[in-house]
Amino acid sequence: MKKTEIKITHQFEKTVHRFMVVNPEKLSNEEVIKICKEMNVTSVFVNGRLYKL
């Protein structure tokens, strides 16, 4: 499976985080959990979609 890099900027800290995901248009539950834990947040906004733990 080919993965694509996405960049997410933390809303408050303004730090940029990079993640490799299968489909940036629809993240899997495992990807959301990994991203939220690494960024220390409970939700992320990616490509117009809100994902919550």
C-alpha cells in the first residue's frame, strides 16, 4: 500500500507534524489515534474533515 505524507500544524503551538497515511481524504481509526497521541490532542482537522478520539 502506498502511503502519502500529510502535514498538520498544531493550532496553539504552531508546530508542524508530519505523518504517513494511506488515504489523506479518509483517515483510519488507527491513524487518527496515532496522530492524536503524538500531537497530544483529542481531535484533528485534516482536508476539511474533523476526526476525534
